[in-house]
Amino acid sequence: MSKHKKLKLHGFNNLTKSLSFNIYDICYAEAPAERRRYLDYIDEEYNAERLTNILTDVAHIIGANILNVARQDYQPQGASVTMLIAEEPTAQADGMERAKPGPLPETVLAHLDKSHITVHTYPESHPHNGICTFRVDIDVSTCGVISPLKALNYLIHSFDSDVVVLDYRVRGFTRNVRGRKHFIDHRIESIQDFLSRDTRHAYQMVDVNVYQENMFHTKMLRKDFDLQQYLFGRSAEELAGRDRRRVERHLKREMQELFYGRNMSG
């Protein structure tokens, strides 16, 4: 993107920029024991400590510093983590200890002055067709010159993202020194403009944008399909031809329904 002259503002830039993700990781685990092991694997792979580390990286990528961390684990499962964040470094942030792990599903919440970062995880499995879907909801909302779009590629690559649904919205207004309102302070035609080249090549993408309202929506579906990458606890070679086609059909249907946002017949 070409550089453009910075706005001279009157006071603080209070535009709110919000980036929301729904990320889905799909897996096939037919037997109940396999599904239980899959959920245990997700518990370990995406525990509260791992998610806290990811949010810490996001804060650094967008130019923020963490002030404090508060966390709570729940019974029988679940956890919450709250991060207080500022735009300038402090001695307190430098000495902060990372949070300890906890079971899934997790909720991670970070505050950036008048902004926040949240992560919620939702692992689930289908008892009839063996499909397991791990969903991660992420919201990065910033106020001022800090842009959540800087963390876009990092967050997509932090998870096994088969389907990604993205929403970006700029709200409010800021004034320049002459008193003129500005309802957006950067150029954007599509969220795709901020994706890395390898990400754009890896996914089929569809946009639904409302430019007049500064609302941008992108849906992403991974192009390549390797059955072995979607099997948990077994090898693709173990499946007979008919079973292999059945499993592939279930997996692809799940991803297409998530991508298009509706149930499909057949």
C-alpha cells in the first residue's frame, strides 16, 4: 500500500478499530475414545498458558505493553485471563510473570487502555459422524493509532485454521486541527490487502464489504485437502476405499457449511 500524509489531529485519535475472527480447525475421530483423546490434545495444545503467550505476542505486534495479568480457572473446566495493557512501556510490565495453564475451554481477555483483546475457545465433537470442530473466537479492538490489522497474519498462523471468518469495522470519528471529522484514518479496500502472500495462496476467499459504513468481511477456506492431516488416532491407509470417501465427504461438508454459513443437503 502506498504511504499517505499523516493527519494532524486535535487531541486524541479516538477511532475504534475492531477485528474479529472465527477460526475453525476440523478433525475426524470416529471412536469415542479417539474423540476423548482429541479433546485432551486440544486441552494441552491450546491451554490458557499458550493462549496467554499468543495474546502477549499480539500486544507486542500492535505496539502495546502488558501492565498486569489476572486469571481464574473454573470447575469442571474453563479459565479466564485478563491483561491490562498500555501503549507505553512500564517497569511493571517488564517484570510481569506469565499466567499458568488451565483446562479448556478458555477465555482470555486483554485491555489496551480503552481497547481489548479477547480469545474464547470451543472444542466440540459429533457423536454420529466422528467430526470434531475446534472453534476459536478472537476480538482485537483498539482505540487510537494502533491497528489490530498488524496481528492478522500472526493470529491465522497461530492456529490450524481450516476456515476463517473475519470482520473489520472502524467506528466513531476523530477531528483534525481544523475541526473536520474523519471517520477512518487509513486506506482499506479489503481485509485481503493485509494478508501475506502465502496466506492468500493457501485459501479460497470471499469478500462482503460495506464501504460506506467502513465494514469489511472476508471468509477463508483452505484450498488443499490431505485426508491424513484431518485424521486423529489413525492412518488414512487404514481406511477402505468406501470408508475413505465417506470420511472425506463428511469433512468437506463440515468445512463448506462453516464457510457458507448454512446447512447443506446430501
